[in-house]
Amino acid sequence: MSSALLRRFPSSTLFMTTTTHGRRAMISALRTRGTSPPHHPPLADSPPTVVPTASSLSPDAAAPQIAARPPPAPKVDKPRPKIRSTRAALMITPTAVKRLRALLSGPTPQLIRIGVRNKGCAGLSYHLDYVDQPGKFDEVVEQDGVRVLIDSKALFSIIGSEMDWLEDQLSSKFTFQNPNIKDACGCGESFTVQS
């Protein structure tokens, strides 16, 4: 019976047969001896086949055998972004630079930090302090060899301002021309910024 089935089907097909116990089993047809499978040439765009050598294989049969990985593809150089010049957070006039240079040339080197405080009729007023070193988030403005710090909490209130030094017969003080001011008190000591 099996020889009759083998003659009816080609040698490469699979078929099912029923055994005497009622179980089904899959068997394959016998191939003719002496013939080899057809040889196909490798595809042009396929990666090369890596055949491990005896020295690269682990002597332990249970260990997984891993072939060497191909080298990584070369990285493409990305063009670096061009750095654009930006305006300083604070512009200092030449008279203010001269006065700051005189204040900072004392025996102990210190810096001046500009900040704002809740004070006055309108809500905020400028505050200048001597400090030994910049704070962690302070903005450093350097102009004509003079360094001034801007307190990080006051940066958005001061940004874009111009610092000047004014002297007259009654007073001498630093003044600020601030484009962010929405309202100011009559004496000019306090201000409110746009929110």
C-alpha cells in the first residue's frame, strides 16, 4: 500500500497515513539518492554570510554560539547650528560704566547684583547689592570690562533695560529705562511690569 502511494505522489510532497491503532502520523516521501538540491546564487543586496571559525566558537556545547556583529555604519556629520548674536539682558551707558568701574575698584573685589523688591506705590523697585560671587542662576552682563549680575527672579522685569548714572545738585543715582514698565508711581521710585 505504501509503495502505491509513493508512486502516485511526487518525491517532495508530504502526506498523511492512518496506522492500525487509528493514529495519524505525518511522513514524507523518500527522496532519490544521489541528487543534490539546486544551488542558488546569493542575492546582490544580501549581507555577507559570516561563518564562525573553530577559535571563535565556545568549547561548551550548551553555550550559545554567536557570530561577530558587522561594524556600525559611519555617522553622518550634521551641520552645526549658527550662533546668532543676541542683545544683552541689560545695556549700560558709558557714564554708568565709569561709575561702576569706580565702585568695583575697591580693595576687596566684589560684584554688583541688580534685583527688584516689592516696595513703593506701584509694587516693584530696583535694588542693588554687593556680592562676592554670582548666584547659581544669576545672569552675568559684561560690557566694557565691567561685570554686573542680574538676579534670576528679576530677569524678566529688567530684560531689555538701559542702566544709566545721573548726577545733579540734589542727587546722584542709577536710573533704568525699562521698556517692560506698564505703570510707575509719580516719584519714579517704583514700577509695575507687563504680565
